[in-house]
Amino acid sequence: MDCTVHVLDYGAGNVRSLKNALHEIGYKTIDVESVQDINNAQVLLFPGVGSFQQAMAFLNAKKYVEALKAYILANKRFLGICLGMQTLFEGSEECPGVPGLGVIKGLVTKFPTDSMAVPHIGWNGVNAYKPSPLFSKLDNDTNVYFVHSFRATRTSANEEWVLTTTNYGDVEFISSVQKGNVMATQFHPEKSGAVGLKMLKGFLEGDSIAAKSLPLRGFTQLPPPTTLCKRVIACLDVRSNDSGDLVVTKGDQYDVREPSEGGNVRNMGKPVELCTRYYNEGADEVTFLNITSFREQPLGDTPMLAVLEASSEKVFVPLTVGGGIRGYKDDHGHLWSALDVAARYFRAGADKVSIGSDAVDAAEAYYASGKKLDQSSSIEQISTVYGRQAVVISVDPRRVYVSSPEATKHRVVKLQHKLGPNGETHCWYQVMVKGGREGRDIDVVELVQACEALGAGEILLNCVDMDGQNAGYDLDLISLVKKSVTIPVVASSGAGAPSHFTDVFNTTNCDAALAAGIFHRKEVAVSDVKARLNADGISVRL
């Protein structure tokens, strides 16, 4: 068949990664720019993240709705991804009264937050109910990458469309649909590693008659529930060294220079090379934290943009970038919003943006206003367009020991795992900014709860005291934050051995764990961590 695929890009999210995935398996891509392009397409892909309402507004403004419905009803090759699947339904609880394409019966509804972290982020399995070209290149049962807050539910009215279902907590949801040549997935094939590439290739080339690699379930059977895996994330602290080269570095409590007087910035490798290495070792995600270059002119930092662009060509798991995601004025006096900055990094290959000091400012303003939401913060602006799953808050707390809970107005925790230097049994966690150099009069619980209310979808929880110590994570801190929010929490700072990952998952029930130095120095490989977790009975993607 013709090796050209039309991609309908509605303007929100990381479409670059999908195009790169298609290029990786030998296909060319063309952007849909008119109704005629839809009519002429032989293969059409509709990816999307973010707001159901904005996606439908775009389709209506471009007069694409009727053309899309006609294309699908003609049984031409179509693959919707994530929001591209949800728009096939009649509507979404996210925006009552806004009609979807209505090809499939039913409404898309939000996951309950009383018993699980929402968004549903990470690698989960699928139960298949009929053969599909999507499965024709696969070897066996597998995990794929999800990131969403809303889901479609199987009913008698839409059962003929259901291809796979997935379980999250006590909830079963539709994870993919198919009717003839029309298919769609709630998960992201382009972010599901080698498995996702095989699925895309299967969609484009596969034969449904031969698709027997996944065991098929009948709707009268009760399939075994799928399990959301714990994620292992590799983090790259990126900055310019003294020679002006962009390098991955690492330090102790944020000091990235060699200990000798006037020591150089530690150079632990090149960002793209390390990112690719960790992908090949099995990292579930890779995070870039740009620790210097974004501070003055974020959109002028072309080297970091180039790193994202190059990484997304060969790395097909989620990429997060942090550092300077905020509004600013450039040298020409032009004002750029945080949304402008985030959009540029999404376009360069990022799937999520990480907000640090700006989130602290936003939280303080939120409390000062009486907890009002007014779209003034970078968190609100970005999550409104791209969805809360695209916004990560990077938190840098440090311990402040107290003699008793009454000694401070802040949220105090009774220490269970590591006492203070003088045997203190209580502390509160002060939020730090500017790379751990400046403290604010706000504690970690106040910060994360404010950020969740403002629209953040995930917490990246560092710890100034544990950074670079290789003594394990701050389990008291992580347990405290995990109990304080309903969004996923990523543990960071302190990992020195594979057993530390087991400890943090078993003790805190956090959703993911991140490490940097031990991976950079090759003391431990990502695959070593996965093997240890698997041996300890913790569900991971192998």
C-alpha cells in the first residue's frame, strides 16, 4: 500500500512523536489542512490530548466534522488516539452539552478520585475481545502507555465496537475500539515503546484474520483484571558547562561542581545519548530538568529544544521537560505566556512540562485570593488546553525539625524512618525555590494541594536533604504527600540501590520512582531495578 499517512493535528499535544514513530516504521506523513485532504486520505490518524471541548471546537471551526464522519462511515482506514478515540463518542462529562462525533454510543466520564490517583498515568495491560490488525505483529500479552482522566465505558449499545478493555482500580474501561477498518485507542501507541511501534505497523499492514497473538475474551467471560505497573523514570539534569556545551550533570544537594576549588561542572554525558540508553534499558519515562538555561529566555534556548527534537526521533516513551516554564518578556519587549512556552516544548517532543518555582508563586497567590481560580497561573493556562496530565509540579522541600507539633503553624509529620540529627521526632517540610537556595513560608502539603486545585496532574517530589546521598528516598515525606493529594506522585532524590525502589513502592504506594546519578554512573542499570522489583512482586513493565 501507499506509504503515506494523513495526520489530523488539532493543535494540542505532542504530535511530533507520532510522526517520528510512523517515520521509524517506514511511513511518510502529511498534515491535514483542508476538508479535501480528509476526503482524499487513504489512511487517517487523529491523535489528541487535552480538552474535549477545544478539540470539537477546532473540528467544527475547520468544518471537519461531517467530512470525518463520512470518512469513518465509508469504512476507510482510521486510527484515533487518546482524545482522538474519545471524540468518536456522543459527548464527554468534561464539557456537558458539547456533542462529539457520535459514531459510537455513550458518554465519556471521569474516573472516580475517591479510591485511585487521577489521571490514570502509566503502563497497563489490555483484554482483547476480537482479532485486530493492531495485534498482528505482537508476540504476546503486553503493556501499553496510558495518560488520561476520562474514560469510555462498555455498554450493550456500544459493545460491537469494543476491541479491548483495561482495569484501573475497580473500574473497567474501553481501552480500544474497532469496527472494520476504523480503530481507536485510549492508550498511546507512539509512547508504548517497541510494542506501540508494532501496533502502528499492524494497523497499517496487518491482517485481522491472522491476529491471534493476544488471547481473546468473550463478553460472557470474566477476564483477569489488568494491573497498572509502577513506573521507573530516568532523570537528566541538563545545563551548559563551563565550555558552553550542553551536558547531563549531577551533584549533592544541588551542587553540581566538582569538590575542588573552582571545580568544573560535572559532565556525566550527552543528553540525547543518555536518553536513548535509558530507553533501551527499559525506562518507562525520561525527564529532562534544565537547571540553568531557561531562566531568562526560555524560547531562545534552542539547544534544549534540539535535545527534545533529537530524543523524540528514537525514544518512544514519554518525555518530560522542566525549567523556566513561565511567562516572561524577551529582549525585544515581547510578552510570552507560560502557555506559549509550554506549546513550543510540546511541539519539540515533550509530553509533559514540569513547573517548579512558578508553581510556588501560583500556590501563594491561590491562598492569598481565598482559593480562587482565575486562569492567571501557568498551571491553569497549560492544563486548560493540554489537560492536567500534561502538567507536572516539581517540588523541592527540606526538613525543618521542631520540638513538637505545636512549635509551628505548618503541617508536622511524626518521623517513622529517619530521625533528626539530634534525635528529633517531628519536622515540617519547607518548600524551597531557585534550586534549593531559597526557602518560602509554605509547607509541602499546602503547595501540592494548591497545585492540584489549580489543575496539576502529577507531583515530582524531590527532597533537598536526600539529594545525591544514595541512602534511599525520604519515605516520611513521600507518604505524607501521597496521602495529601489524589493525583499521581513520583518519588525522587536519594536512590542508591534497586532495593530502595522496592522500599518506596511498598512503604508509600507512590506511583513512580525516579533516579539520576546511579544510572549516569552505571552503578545500577534501569533493567537491574526492574528485575529487582519484579522479583519482589511489584508489577513493572519488563
